[in-house]
Amino acid sequence: MDYAIRALLTELIDYAGLFPPAALDMATAVYNYAAYRQSEHNWMLARFVVPVARLGEFESASAGLLPQDKPWQLSALLGNDWQNDFVCIAAFNERHTGRAVIDTVEVKAESAVQIETLRQALPAGLTAYVEIPIKGDSAAWIAALAQAGLYAKGRMGGVTAEAFPSTSEIARFIAACVNAEVPFKASAGLHHPLRGEYRLTYATDSATATMHGFLNVFLAAAFAQNGLAVEQLIEVLEERSPSTIQFESGRVVWRGEELVRGQLVNARHLAALAFGSCSFTEPLEDLQKLGLL
């Protein structure tokens, strides 16, 4: 495997098996995550995503599965009572020291004022991803996050065609995050490496829609960090042909534009941090079909 693809994909996927379209029960999702951590491609796996309100279920389902050496990292979705959620998170971390740790939280913001409120309430040691609207102009939201020192979360799709933002909206979101030095996490709709027509759910009668690719999004972020204009970022996001993206000799080349491994590492640490997916196997299988794993 080329070092460049390894740099791009390391700890890329936050496993969100509890959420649609998979919507697994807690026991199955926890078992899957434990199995993925032992798999050949565990280096691509990042956090387990769980609502704070379901931590009790998680503790019951994970009994006997949590390791003694390398703790599971969890990302917890906050509810409406942040203060109570933070108390629950602190208690959870104390109970599971060395075996599991909640080190990030995720919350949807309704206003810039709410972003500042979260900044003031956020306990030390927690990283916060704030979901903001991508559709329309996200620059003002991202400026508020930059001022608060919080991270962005962008929803890239859902279970309906209307849930997917346009490539121009995603390009502006990525560019604004990079320019403001606000790292972001992507969420929803990124099951496949490249943009294309896919089924929206796992139902046999599921409708299809044009879905964004996670390679498109994360390569666009790396190119944005290295000076590519928004118009070209849109072209990266709209790329459907795997033959135009070549990983070789520690670099990736797309239509004459090049990124070396170090630039990909920087982008993953400073700009585009991860994406949440209800499936870990589907992205892997698609990458294998493309010959990238």
C-alpha cells in the first residue's frame, strides 16, 4: 500500500452504527466495533459514536469487551441539558479509566450565541464538534467557531436526496474552515469513496441519489489547505472517475494537481479530521474494489 493512501485514511472513520441508515441495536454496534478493532484494517477506525443518553446501554453491552491496554475512544452526542451530560461524561470516564474514554462531544448549534455558551460550559479535556448548516453561507458560523476555539461538523447527506448539500456549498464550507483554521468532521452520506449514484438506505426498495464521496471530500480539504481555489475544489468534489486519482511513490495526483504524504498528514491533523459512518465495512469494500487497499 502506498504511504500516501495510508496517510489519508488513518483513523478516518468514526463508527456510528447506532444511527441511520444502519440503526443497529447497541449490542450489535458494540460487538461490531470490538471486531473492527481487531481487524486487518483497524488503523482506519477512529471513535465509537454514542449519545450521552445511551451510555448506560453502552456500558451493559461492552461489559467484558473493553480492553485493559488501549482504551476505546468515544464521541458522545450531547442532549439538551449540557451540564448534566458533562457530569455523566466525567463519571463515565472515571468508571472506565484505562478501558474507555469520551474525549470528544458533538452537538448541533442553533445560533452563534449557543456556540459561545458551549465554549463557556465545555470542561477541559473535551473537544467539541459543533454541527452547523452547510447549505447556504456557512462562513459566519465558522467564524464564530474560530473565535470560540471549537471544531465544525458538516452534514454531507442523509436518507433523502434533499439532505445532500451541493458541491459548491461543501467547497465553500471546506475553504472557510481551512481559511479560519477550524478543523472539521464530516457526517452522514459518505459511505462511498467517490461521488456517484447510490442507494440511500439498505432497504431493498431504497431510492437512489447522487452521493458525495469521502475521498472527494478529504482530498478537497487537503488541496484547499495547499491553496486550491474554490472553483477547483468543486471539481475535486465532483470527480467520479477513479482513474484520475493516482496514489504512488508517497503522493497523490489528481488531474495534474499533486499532494505529497506530508501534506496529507497535515490536512488530516489540522483540517479534515474524520467522518462518521454507520458502516465500517462498506467504505472498506469500495476501496478494495478500487484497488486502494
